[in-house]
Amino acid sequence: MPYEVRGKCVYKKDTGKKVGCTKGDVKKYLAALHANTNEGKKMNSITKTELMKIVKEEIESTLEEEVSPVARAGTLNNLMAMISELEERVTALENTARTN
């Protein structure tokens, strides 16, 4: 996210909203902001990728289990509910990352 420096304070270029100020070196403060922004994006994409891998593995293992059709249907319904909840959480994380 592009930032703008005004004195010892940093603002978002697109909104003009103040991000924060420092008593120290504003260049170091700006570098830390950029590092945290990039780290957060990287973490979210890793989390999303790993999350999808786990979900896929759980579905595959459930389908491979030798259980009755009724038990399998109940388990699949639970997995579908979990997928919906995980998708909501991923979306919330992405929205949080965009606003920061």
C-alpha cells in the first residue's frame, strides 16, 4: 500500500487517512509499515492455500472411509458446513488485510 510522509507522520495515499507517527526516523517507520503489510498479505495467502489443502484432504479421507451411506452423508454435511465457515473466515481475513 502506498504511503505518504508528512513530517514525522505517515498517511495512506489513496485515502489520506493517518496511519501513525513516530518520534524516531520516519524512514524506518515507513519501512516497518511496508514490511508488516507485505508479511500480512503473504501470511493470508499461505493460510488460504494450506486451509484449502486441509479441507481437500479431509474430504478425500472421508470419502475413502468405509462407513454406512447415512453416516457418510452426515459427515459430508458437517464438512460442507465447515467449508462455508472457513470461507467466511478467509474472506474476513482478506477484508482485514485490505483495510490495513
